Amino acid sequence: MTTPIPARLVVLRHAKSAWPPDVPDHERPLGKRGRRDAPAAGRRLLADGWVPDLVLCSTARRTRETWDLVAPELDARPEVVFEPRVYGASAAELLNVLREVPEQRRTVLLISHQPGVQDVVLALAEQGKGEGKQEEEGGRDADGDGEALGRVRAKFPTSGIAVLGLRGAWADLAPGTATLTDFTVPRGEAPGK
């Protein structure tokens, strides 16, 4: 009998949005930079093998537009759920949604907003850090990439992608039950480059 592949959570903050006057927050579209960066995020997901089999996306226009530009860059057609509970969600609310993920899902992409994306990544990866952990060469510690964790603590920019390996089942997600393995902020090229 083969051991199941550990589950992975990929957290993507939506690409840069515009701030048109008199447009409610939920309906704000992507801005020019966001339309350029979102496809770069999709290319990064594909290149690094982080292609999801399930996407949980906020219902906000800027997150839906981010997904619409990420999706064509992937060599897959994952199930996509536009989840109203993800819009404006706290870390605790995001954890509640993620605990409902079916156990057979191995890579889940969560597309959401600040501060929830940063808070949920830190909650999952930081709880209990430093308790008897040995730091390895290159700044990695026994729980993952310490340098990446420091960057997430400092800022989670638009189009930022955090990748976490789960140490248990989706239903058991709680603070300290994942390892941050990578954090990157893909940027698209400006026209003419």
C-alpha cells in the first residue's frame, strides 16, 4: 500500500486592484499592474508544480479576475468554488472553510485578501516554532523555510504566493499544523520588455 502524498495549501493574495470612485469594495476590478502580474502568478504555479486540484476563491471581483488570468497559465482544469465566506475572512474563518476540504484533495489554491491571507499562513506555520527545533544550513529550520516565514511576517504583497505542507488532515487544520515551504511574489513584465 502506498503512502498518500501529503496535502499542500497554496495561498494567493489577489493581484493589484484598482480603486475606481464610487465602486463598492467587493466590486473593485484589477488594475493595470494586477492584470500584468496575475498571469505571472499562474506561470509560477505551473513551473513550481503547485497546480491545484481545487480552487477556493473569494467572490470579490478582483479575486475572480485574478483567477481568470491565472487559470489559462496552468496545464489543468481544477474544480473552482467561488466561496462567499472567503471574502473579508479572518484567519479563523479561513481555517473553518479549509477544514471542509475533501481529504482526497492534495493541492488546494486559496485566493483571498489581506489581512486574512497573511494571518492564516502565519497561524498555520508559526505556532510552536522554536520549541526544540534545530536550524539547518541556509536559514531553513526543521519546520520549513525560516527566511520565507520572515518575509511573510513583514509583508504579504498582492500576487504573493505562500506554499504550506500540511502535517495532517484537512479536517484537523489548526495553528501550527503546516510547514511554510515557499513564499514568492511573481511579477509580470511591463509591455515592451
